[in-house]
Amino acid sequence: MKRKIITRDQEFYRNLIALAIPIAIQGIISFSVNFADNIMIGRLGDIAVSGVYMGNQFQTILMLFTGGVDSAMLIIAAQYWGIKDTLSVKKIAAMGIRMSVIVGLVLTVLIELLPRQFISLFTDDAEVIEAAAEYVRIVALSYIFFCASQLMVSAQRSVENAKLGMYISLMALLTNVGLNYVLIFGKLGFPALGIKGAAIATLIARIIECAVVYFYAFRVDKKLRMKPSDMLLSEPTLRKDFIKNGTPVVMGQLVWAANMLTYSGVMGHMAASAVTAASIVGQMENLLRVFAFGLSAALGIITSKTVGSGQFEKMKEYATTAEIIFLGVGLVSAVLIQLLKHPFISLYDVSSDAVNYYMTFMNILTFTYIGTCWQATCLGGLVKSGGDTSFVFKNDTIFVFLVVIPSSIIALVSGAPAWVVFLCLKCDQLLKCIVAYFKINSFNWMKKLTREDLGKEAEA
């Protein structure tokens, strides 16, 4: 029977929308938290914006690692959810949470001990280093709470409870923005603390967020029904599978961490106005990613569940439909970049040089983001979630270390214009589309990662 190019399975669309909407709303809310920080701090000038941007590189690195553990846990756990093995889902979630929290603790200790030394890897501007150090030493205390809450939210997503993350993010938005207003500018009798106030607001919001997530998981949730003692659960066989299938996912995120470090390091050695422009462009890109990557995350849950239950022909039909959907999203996003670039920069009080850099960078982003939206979302939502966890890692490693890093460093040291450097940092997003097309349509990425015997043991 010939496979349809666009699936007529209404359940696929219902599930995709039902999962994508709360995930996308969560992304919008999370973006709003960071954006509110950015806008309020933007009122303090270029040095403050650059300092917070550089200080947040450590949060970005942690998010990439946590995202790797998160993705690995979600892929395997969702496959077990496809065969209704809830006990295995609990064990996988507990292992992922413990791993992420340990990494968050290590990063916190390193930054508290050597904040300026680490920040100097990204920039040699003394004023920016001091501003970033003041900010990051407080924010680093929130890393453990961030890791613990994000992984528990992901565990809930694996059993198709995507609304928790949306509600938690809304609470974090209201808390963080309110505290920012009070502490940055000195309202309600508090002193004006500037970027230090923004850091304190973030720390308090993360602590409250973590407390609410675990109250829900332990006292309210009816699907996993986790208890505090479940956080110590383990299983040698599952641990082996987690390490085997999860390591490429985590390593892939670390490759992206290297890519982000390169991005920050290269841009950090340019003028402060270029760094400011890159920060603002990054905010626009993060906003655009919300919907596309919300859809990709929803697709990933559907993919893992479908492959885990052995419905390979149905998955092929879903995959071709997803390719068309994400290409359309990419083209719409490119149009939005051009429509929104002027209103967006008007929200910031930055120098004319920063505005000029921003406009050039946004024109480049218009084209590269089409590639990002198609290949990154399809590879994540299909190939990686379908069980081939090593391909994306290998693909990213080749492009980051053989294309992005060498070309951007050469452009920087040769004195190329800022737009050339920026293009080198983004060029892989288009080049990877070629590889992604052939990989996705080979359909050799559909692999069951579950062990049926564990499900039988759990039932017994």
C-alpha cells in the first residue's frame, strides 16, 4: 500500500496540537522571563546588557547539558510509556534527575570559586567581566533548583502531561518579572540593585519553581504517582540502556555547548556594541524557536510512543507530514523576522552602532533560520526521538568542529567584517539540511529501545 505524503490520521494532528500548545506556551513564558530581564537590564546601558549576556553563557551551557539528559530520558521513558510500563518510567526519571543535579552542583561550585576566570574566556573587556561576575555568582546558586525542576517537568511530559511545564513557567514569569521590577530599579522601599537585583530575582524564582514542581509530582500527579523515595530508584539494565542510548544525546548537547562557547567567545572579542546586537538577535531567535521547537518536542513524544509500540508504517507517514509542516513554519518565521526587526529593536535603549550591527545580523538570520527550523526540529523530533540517538551527535560534531569553529575563528583573526563572522557562526544551519533530508527519508532511524521483560516483571 502506497504511503500518503500527508497523513489523514486525525489522531496525529490532535495529539500534536494538544502536546505542542502547552509546550509552546511554556516556551513563550520562559522566553518572556528572559526577555523581561533583557529589557529591564537594557535600560542600564550596553555594559549591563553585555555583562548579563556573558554571565548567562553558563546557564546556557547548563541548559544544553540538562537538555541532553532531558531528551535522553524523554525518548526512553516515552517508549516505555507506549507499552504502559510506569515503573520503568519512574526509574528512568530518577536516574536523569540525579545526574542533572550533580552536574548543576559541580558547575555552581566552579563558578563560585573562579567567576572572573571563566568569564574572561568569552571576553577581554574588563567592565563587562566585572558586571558578569557580579551577576553570575548569585545566579549560579539557582542551577541545582533549575536542574531538578526541569527534569521532573520532562518526566511528566514523557507520560503526555505537558501542561505542568506551562503552569510552572507562568508562575516563574510572574515571580521573576515582579521581583525584577522591585530589585533592579529599587521599588517598594528596596534599594536599586541593578544587575545584582536581576540575579537575586532569578534565584528566588527558581527556588519557588522547584518547590511547586515537586509538590505537584509527589502530592497531585495521578499518572506517575512518584514519592520522595522513588528518587532513589535504579535498575542496572535500565541504567545500562540509559547510558548507551543517552550518552550520544548528552554528547550532542555538549557539542552545542562548544558551539555556543565559540559563538560567545568570537563575538565577545568584537566591539561591545556587536555583543549587544548579538544578544538582542539571540532574543529574537529564542522567541521564534518557541513555536517550532514546541512542535518538535510534541512530535518527539509522539514519535517515541509510536516507535516504542512498534507502529513503523504509521511513523513513516507521520514523518513525511512533519517535514512539510516544519518547512512551512520556517518560511513563515523568515517573514516574521523581517516584519518584527524594527519594532523589536525599538524596545531597547542601545547605541546606534549596536542598532546597525543588529539590522545586519537580522538579515542573515532571516535565511539561516529557515534551515534551523526545518533540519534541527525534524532531526530532533524524528531521528533522535525515533531511537537513533547517535546520528544527531555525529552530524553536529562534524559541522561544528569542521565548519563553524574553523571558519568563524579565521574570519575573526583575519579582521573580517562583523556580518561575515556572524554568517560563519550560522552557516551550518543551512548546510545540514542536505544531510538531514537523506537521513530522515531513509527511515533507518526507527529503533525500539524498550525491554518487554522489564514490563512483565513490573506487572508481576
